[in-house]
Amino acid sequence: MYVGRFLVVGPEAGAYRVSSRSFPNRQITARDDALTVSPTEDAPPTDNPYVSYNCLRVVETPTGETAAFGNGSHVDPIAEKLELGYPARDALATSLLALDYEKDDYDTPRIAATIDADGEALIGTVRKDALLVETVTEPTLVATYETDSPEAFDFEATTAEAAAQDAYDLEFEHAVCAAGVARTEDGFETAIENGDE
């Protein structure tokens, strides 16, 4: 089944995966303060604004570190609002509402999640017909297609590396790359899975 881009979030760990039929030549790279989705060197040129973006950021907030991740350019304003002291719910809701769903041929939803240092996790999506932000207490998945409302999901990863690998290996079609994040005693760890490079 093809669900497009998706994320899974739970109180301890989370993951974001790029699944794509149209733009498979992408990878995730680590930059100063973010994990970034971008075209590979052999990717054909494109002016599509939804191909490159920061997909995961860990930021310092007034109450400690928080990880924010998602499927597009909305990850940056979510992270910036968290740094300013917005509650995670408000950072998600205002950023998703402001940027709205993607104005492509499929009205693709924007999806995002946060995990804070205390294990509070939230998941959000903005679709053409709804804006949803929910606190989650168990692993929860939301995708751009088919599963565009958050739902409980069996995801047992507790490390960033396992989260990235497990998300990449899920049997949803057209895996491209994945990012993982997990809480540790020393803060958040992140990991990248780009498949067979």
C-alpha cells in the first residue's frame, strides 16, 4: 500500500519517512541543527517547492529540548515557535494552519510531530478539510495519503537508529529515506537511513 510520506511518534521515539513515486532521488543529510531532505546528485532538476526541506530539528526551549519533525517547510516555524516558548500544541497548530496543506495536484496534507524532554508527544496534520493536533501516549502514525488521521500504530523502536531503520523497513511502498529521533538521558539522539546508497 502507498501512504506517501509518514511519521510515527510515541513518548520515547519517533520517525519520519519519505516515500515517493514522483521524486525518489532524495536523501536525508545532517546539517548544523537539522536533518534535511534534499535531492541526490543524480536527481533530475525540479522547481517543485515540496522536494527539499528540514524534516527534523531538535531545539532548546524554555523547558528543555524538544524534537520537531514533519514532511515539509512547516518544521522550521514549529521549531522556531518552540524556541520562543510556545506550547507544543500551539506551535503545531499555528504553523500548520499558517502554511496549510500543500497546494499540489493531490492537496497533500502537512504532517508534524513533537516530543519534549519529559516524553510529552503530539502529532498534527492539516488537510484540505481539517486541522488536527493530538497528544499521544502510545506510538501513533499519520501519513499524507490513506492514513491522514492519526491512529495507533505498532512501533517498538526506542533508539533513533532503530526508529529510522524500522520506519524505512515498513512494508509501505516506495521507501526513499528515513529519519529517527529518540529521548535519552543526555538529550535527543537522531539517526538517518538512506537505504542502499
